[in-house]
Amino acid sequence: MQNLDWSNLAFNYSKTNAAIISRYVDGAWTAPVASRDFEMPFNLYAGVFHYANSCFEGLKAFRGVDGKVRLFRPDENAKRLQRSGAHLDMAAPSEALFLEMCLMCVRENLDFLPPYGFNASMYLRPVLIGCNPQLGIASSKEVLFAVLGSPVGTYSGAAGLTPGTAVLARNYDRAAPNGTGSYKIAANYATSLHPYNMAHRQGYRELLFLDPATKTKIDEFGSSNFLAIKGNTYVTPLSDSVLPSITNKSLQTVAADFGMQVEKRPVPVEELAEMDEVNACGTAVVITPICSVDDKPALESTEVTKTYCFGSPEHCGPVSEKLYRRIRGIQDGTEEDIHNWCVFL
Ligand SMILES: Cc1ncc(COP(=O)(O)O)c(C=O)c1O
């Protein structure tokens, strides 16, 4: 086991033992290898550098209370990567190869997998990279698939369940109306960097994007999905420009298990005034409570036209905390995995 400060891990990359690599060349994937070298030669004409021929995933491995290592729903990530790859007309690994390489990555880097009890995990980053040299706009025919793994703590750096603030992205869009918002492709994140940086500089933890066509409905946060609790109902936006989050999907199941009503539907911005609890949810952020959302005419503006507040700025809402405890418990092996979501090493 590495001698790391497990209780103070940030959401940063750490150099670990190995990255797992396979290449798609001449119509087939090569057998995966563990590479100790993280620096690789790439042709400067590779499509990834010019046209963002790249998509990726994010999932976590946990060391459980019973000492067993669990991956949370990797099959769902494999399917989503295939969907993203198909949208880029790029080859993507089969579900079996994806899982094999994720498990291999955890095994090769096992001494970096945080122990149980530190609210830390190993974040796995599978990434597809278009490699062959090209000049014109075209999908990559040669692809590198890498699975990287880094030990991580909470996304915000604060203790889990510490509330943060958000601001609406009135004058920036993350995705075009019929564009790529529902795919986990690199280009979507490039689009969000400038407004995201601005929101962070202004002290907000999150940036909340609206539907790009009408700007009247909530889409999602820059890093994660939007989920709200309204009475006994779990509310999350139905939108073509939102990434289908595996965490959100799982939390909807958990909410239904708790006897809650689940509504996946368009959510008008003004409905924020009726929400009891609001959270960002995703693999990296798990559930992160949002205690307020500012509305401004433009992100650059110092004028705040309205602030929507949810619960206490110090504490997570009780329903959100219950959902958080159940999902984290399943990942840590302290709660029964009744839906068979975890895959063991
Ligand atoms: C934009 C965006 N939305 C939502 C999510 C949450 O998805 P998941 O729960 O599958 O991690 C992520 C993180 O992957 C994301 O980057």
C-alpha cells in the first residue's frame, strides 16, 4: 500500500503504476498491455488535437468494509462509451474488453486504491483517442483506448455533503439544441471551460446550464446532473442535451426503493423556487448539495436578479443525505447491493 494521506486526497491525477492500453488498428483491438510510461508519442496530425476526436468515461473502484474491491456499474460506462464512440464514428471497445481493462487497471494500481473509511476511491478514466494523422475533417480510423486510474477524495475538496453555491449560465450554452450534449465527448467540456472558469473565479462551486434552445428549462451542471427533492418527489430534467448520468439513474432507483415518486421531466427555471433540496450528482461529485442558485443577466454581470435558496448553507438536506448514504453504502459494501450493481475485482 502506498503511503498517501488518504484523508486529504483531492480530485487530482496522481501518477500511479500503470495505464492500460489497447489500440484499434486495421479493424481490430490489440491485446491490452500495462504501460509504466504515461508519456506517449502522438503524431501531431492526429485528429484528437485538431477536431477533438475523443470521448471518455469516468467510474470508480472502492475498497469495501469487507476488504473486497467493487467497481460501480462498469457495464453502464462501457455502453455509454460505445454510444459516444458511435457518435464520433470511431471504434469503441466491446463491453468485455472495457471491463477487462478496467479490472486490469485496478489490479495494476492496487496499492493506490484508498483503504475503506476515508471517503476516497480510485477514479477510473477510460479514454478513446483518435490517433491516425489526418488533415481534413474526418473520423479517426486508428484509435487508442487507455484506462487510467487515480486515487481521489471529494470533487470539491470540501468534506462530503458540504453544500456549495451555483449560478445560472444565462449567456453560455454547453451544447447545441440538436448537438452533442448527451454524449461524453471531449468537445463538450471544451465548450464549458470558459464560463466554468468564470463561475469559479466568482466563488461559485457549480455552473447550471439551461436548455440551449429556449433557455427556459434546467439542463445540468457543468460537471454533473441536476436533481431536486420536492416533497416526496425526486425531480430531474428530461432533456436531449443532458448527459445520461449513471449516478442519477441509480439514485432514481434508490429513491423509488425508498417509496419516493420519481419525475424525469422538463424543469422550468422558475420551479427552483419550489424545490426543497437541490444537488449536483455524478460519479465524481456523488451527491453534492447546492444551497443556492444565483440568476444574473449575464455571467460577467455583477448584478444578481434573483437568488433561489434551498435548505441550510451548512447541511445537506435530509432526503438527499439518505439517498447519498444508500448509494455510498452499496459502493462500500455496508448496504446490500439488491440491484447487483457492483462488479468485484
Ligand atoms: C456533464 C456531466 N453530466 C453528468 C455527469 C454524471 O454522470 P455519471 O453519473 O455517469 O458520472 C458527468 C460526469 O460524468 C458529467 O461530466
